[in-house]
Amino acid sequence: MLLSSRVSLRGAVFPALARAASTATTRPQGLAAILEKKPDDVVITFARRTAVGRAKKGQLKDIPVDEMLHALFKATLEKTKLDPSKIDDICVATCHPPSPLYISRAAAIAAGIPAEVPISTVNRLCSSGLMAIRNIAHAIQVGEAELGIAAGAESMSLNPRPSPEVVEQVSEHPQSYDCMQPMGWTSEMVAQTYKVSRQKQDEYAFISHSRANKAVSEGIFADEIIPIELRGSLLSVDDTIRPGVTLEGLAALKPAFPKWGESSTTAGNASGVGDGAGLCILTTRARAEAEGMEVLGKYVTSAVVGVEPKYMGIAPIYAIPKALEQAGLSKEDIDVYEMNEAFASQFAYCVEQLNIPIEKINPNGGAIAISHPLAMTGVRQVVTGLAQLRRTDGKLLCTSMCVGSGMGAAGIFVNEATR
């Protein structure tokens, strides 16, 4: 799937998206309509994340997903003073732990959430956190819930990616075979096919590392991290962000996948492997105002796409225009983009094909520096993006990520909080 020219972000290149948007008569269209405040808007009243830990070495390396969720739920209830009996539904994004529904529900009950509050889990790999938000938002939009929690949690230390197993009839299909390959292989395929040089990858990675280190030095992430107590320790600072990263140091790193492609992916220009969790509380604007809840932001829309599995990383090139088209927005309307940096190869290519100014994208660094606990990422991007908009008095956030097996997703959110 080669792109011969830059992708337009308007309906002329995506007529199917324009048709779909035209049928969504209840969906706000255009900047003015999206910024308008209505009683039935789905709003976010709380959005925080835990500190992130470096997989296998960091502060969360021995903490399973249920323990992370339990601590996060407890800290959230204490911080917000929310009556847990008022929660209509919970959706937890998590990809790799065994029995995810059982452990998520057990963690919620142990944290003081009544057994009468139902829970579900969702796994769309790297977009799972966004999908949890989407599921709760959709339930509220259709009147099946009024208040819900969307969470995302992952322990890459204790639950690394399992090797997919399929029967021969499935694996012999070329695209089916490709969608089960390691993500590092897809990074090399993107770099090789779309001519993304090692130098360019390192340059984009350096931007991420530099921005994240600057954010740490200025205490910026404190706005989005909720301290949690685990085994007698209070965790409130990421341990994944490496100080003193230089372009020369990145260039000196050995290839992480020497057997694939041009071997241009390294530990310095790929997303870090990490552990962590985050959550958002969503409700209607009318409910938030009636109960005196602070409104931080509004959910507008989300989009998912599929691409050729071999080039998984290019999916934001299609997911972002689809989400913008659904909302009747242009790329210029967006103040901050949080685009997941799965690998510098795909991130660089997406940025340049979308032709979005790098100043708008991941202003405080991304997954290359902060790391990418799979199911947490979709929630973290919303938490991070809304916090950045509050600091800068910006209005619109677009989040996006590529998704293992050949998919992509994007979401649009409005900031409603000011400094």
C-alpha cells in the first residue's frame, strides 16, 4: 500500500467518509458546532494516569494489572469523592494479562466499587485505551449509561506480547501471516518501503526524548499523574524518561532487529516498553453540572481503520482524516495532536505525509521517550493532551495510534478547562 502523494484531510479524497458523515445527522459538524455546549454532551470530568515504569527494570516491574487497577481506582475515588454506587458501567482496556475481565472486576470491587456496578474489558491492542473511552461514551450517547469509567492498564513486564498461534489454513494467507509478525518487523518494513532513513528516525526520536526531558525538568507531567500507593511506596514520577539523550548517542546504537529490512530500528528510536495505567470519568454535561463536577473536556468522535498488516505503522495517515471528516474539521482546527510513536520509522512517515507541523504533535514527547504500555496509551494520550490544552488555552485535541495486526484509530476531544 504505497502513497504516491500527500494525503488530503478533506472529503474529496475520502468520499466514503463524506457519505458516512452526512448520514450521522446527530453528530456535530464543524468547529462552531463542536465547541457548542449541550446538556447531552459526553464530557470528561476526571482524567489522570499513574506514573509509568520501565518494563523489567522500573518501579512497576513486579506489579500485576489487578494491583495497578486497584490502586488507581482507590486513588481516583479518594481524589474525586465520587460515590461509587453512582457508576453505571466500567470499561477496562488491557491486552495481555490472563483472564482480563476477572482481574479487572475483582480489582474494582476490592477498591470499593459495589458489585452492582458492571464491568467489561476491551482489547484492540495499541488503541485499547481509546476504545474503552469510546465504549463508555457510546453507552452514554445512546442513553444506556449516564456515568462511567474508562480505564487502560498494562504490565509489559509481567505480560509481554504472546506469540499468536493459528492453524495452517490461516497462516498460509500472506496478509494473515503478516498480521501476526512482531511489531519490530513492521517497523523495518515501513522504513524500507517508504525510504525512512536511520538518520531521519534518530532525528524524530531525539525530538521526543528532548521534549520529554524538558517536560520533566519543568514538572509538567505532575498535572496529569495521580500518585498511587503500592507496597508501601508512593509512585508519582515516571522512571522511563532517559536524561542526557543526544543525537550522537542515538546514532551510535546498534539495530534492535538485525535480521529484518535495513535494520534501522533501535532501542533509542522505538517506543519504550513500559507499565502503567490511566482512567477517565465520563458523564453527560447535564449530570456533571447538576452534581457540581468539574468539566475538563468533551468527547467528540473516534474512528478506526484497517491497513495492510505489513505496513501497520502508517495507519494514522488514514485514521486521522477519517476522524476529522466525521467531525467536519480540518487539520488546522486541531491545536494539539497526540500521535503514538510506536516506532520513529512510522511516526516520521505519518507526520510528513499528513503534513502537520511537528510543533503541534506530542509537545511533551511521546512513546519513544515515555514508553508505550499498550492498553494505557489510548487513555494516556487523552490525559496528556487535555492537560497540555489547559496549560496553553487550546481547544481541540486529536489522538491517534497505529494498531498491531494492521489497524489504526483516532479520536477528537475538546478542552473545556482553563488555567
